[in-house]
Amino acid sequence: MDTNRSYVLLLGLGTSYFLRERSFSGAKDASSMPVWMTALDPLRSPQRFFDRVIAADDGYADSVLAAVAEWKERGWDLAAVVPVNDWGVPSASAVAKKYGLPGLSADSAHVTRDKYAMKARFEAAGLPTPRSISVTSEAEMLAAAEEIGFPVVLKPADFSGSGGVSLAHTRAEAIAAFASSVEHIDRYRDVFPIDGSRYMVEQYVDSQEEISVEVLCHGDRRMTLAITEKYLSAPPFFAEVGHLVPSHRTGDTALTTLAEKACQALGIDHGIAHVEIKFDSKGAPWLIEAAARPGGDGIMDQVERAYGYNPYTLHVASYLGIDPFPLVRTEPLRSSAVAFLKAQPGELTSVRIPENLPESVVSVSVSKKPGDIVKPVADWSTRDGVIEMVWNEIFTERITMPVEIADALSGEIFG
């Protein structure tokens, strides 16, 4: 292959590359080839720091395959196709298979996008995961909730970002939660590549303590890169409101082994996977889900600040067929966090970032303006801004400073 006419294609950025910008830099570090992305209309949505933006819907394999074939006719060869978020995983798998490139199998791409199929693999591997039942109607949902026992969690089977996920303690709450989940899917059905016909009723793990484990997978080897502390909104929703790297649980071999076994059970053998684990009231870990792509919400940026290297470089290297493990740095240098700003529900009258910010804050981004209507916290779509923080120390106990600082700043910024 003539690498002068070859390129690396990142998939999953076509919907939004916010908080995933460092994937471009990581791809550049992994090879000297041009780095491309997709967009539905490159003419009207230029992304100037990419080497090229090609016209395709990265959530649909046929669309990406057609675009890749068009550019092949123009003399450009695809060297690697790399999923960066959930929507790009199945498409990347199909394109890699077509062109004989490193990538996930179709089966692995499927079970990492279908949460019920994922749970079945966890159970078959003997891994601890909350019991769940797949349903398609309110009647099936109520029967499943009675079988599992209240309280239960209701969620779409193939969505992400905590969208449409909520807790129900009673039949009445379950009916309302199911209707809300169906409404959520209907709202986004034409925006994201989802089937949206199935939902899950899941056993509730009664705790607000949750982590994610970022696992590097390459061939038959898997290695934990970082454990991230997660901060959740209050029930009945499970919105992620912040992340801290490294978690005070870093170095817990039982957790890293569990996360790596989860990736093995799902057949993830390329790139970075994102595994979410929750702890019950007795401290026992439960696998919630895993994704065959790097953690979102800027988690990779926090890993980079904390450990001193860009994890996207390893992710892309794996999809180029390059052994990424020599690039890993195992000791954190500092602590880094991202947390989301939230205004009070209602109409915003003012937005002002204060001149004097806490010393730990290294970036602030506000997504609302005066006159906007603010919704209560529910999922990723109800965030009103984001801050990032760094401390030159490693925390050995669970802290809540990231969300405390975000809450305090939200009170100052939004009026």
C-alpha cells in the first residue's frame, strides 16, 4: 500500500466531535497518514483541522462503504477505519471486513451495541451483572418488573448517554418511565442509527458509586489503562455529571480483571473499550455495560492529563495493526476531572463566566445563552456547560470536589 495515498478514517465524529477532539491528534501521532472523518454535508459543516471530511453517515455501513469506494476510485486507499463513539462501531466493523483491515468482528460489534445481547454474554461467562429482561411493550415491561422485583431500571436496548434510562419503584412509576423511554427513542430515532424497538427491565443496584475502566485490547491481550471515578445525578435518572481520573480504586486488581474479562466475553480485540461497573451497598462490583470505543465525555482527555500521553494514539495504533502496549504509561502524574454545569430549570436571564475561577479549573465552556429554556437534569442532552480541573496530587479516597466546584460555578454563571 502506498501510504502517500492512504488515510485513516475516524467514525462516530459525524454527529458531534465535542470532547473527542483529541482523537485527531492521537491519530496523527499513530501514523503519518492523513486523518479523515465523515459528515452528512461536508460543504456546510467544514471541520478544518481534519485533513479531509467525506460525505457519509457514519452510523450506516452502506453509506460509509459507498464513500470509501468513491475515494478509492480517486486513488485513495483506506489504511484503517477507527470507531470513536458507539454509532461508528458497526460501520467500522463492516468496512474493515470489506477491505481486509484490522477491526472488530460483526458479532462483537453487535453485542457491544445491543445491551441485552451483551448481558447474555456476561452471564454466559459467569460475570456478575444485574438481571435483565428484554421487552417490547408496556404489558411485557410490567410482567418483567414483577418478575425481577421492584425497584427496577428501564432503558432502551440500543441507546447511550443515559438517554431514556430511569428508575421505577412502583407499577405506576414503571408505566411513566417506560412511556418516557419510548418518547425519548421516538425523538432520536431519525437522528441516530438505532432500531429502538426493544427495551430492558433491569435489576437495580442500589448505590451511587460507579466507575468506568478504560481497557486497551489488541489481539488476545487486554490491559487496563485507567479507572475513572464517575459521578451520577440523583435518581430516578442516571445522568453522568462528572468524571475523575484516576479513581481512588486504581490498582484494584479484582476490578481490572473483571473489566478485562468483560471485554474478552464480548470479543473486543481492537482499541480501547469503556467498561462501566457499579457497586452495591455491600461493595460488590456489578458489570453494567461495556462499549467497544474510548470513553466519551472527555474521559480520554482526563486520562491524557493524568498519565501524560494521548490514549487515542493507542486506540488508532491498534486499528492500524500496530502493537500499542509499548506506548502505555501505568503511573498517574496528577488528578484530572471533567464535570458538567447545570442551570436551574426555567428561562435563563443571564450567563456570565466569572473572572476569578478556582485554581484547579483549566477550562470552562458554556452551551447556553440568555433566553434559553433549561430542562431538569436527565441525560447528556440536558447539560448546560462543562468545566475541566487538574490537581497535582493523587486522591486515595473518594472525593466529590469536581461536582461541588461545578455546582458552585453553575450558581455564579447562570442567572
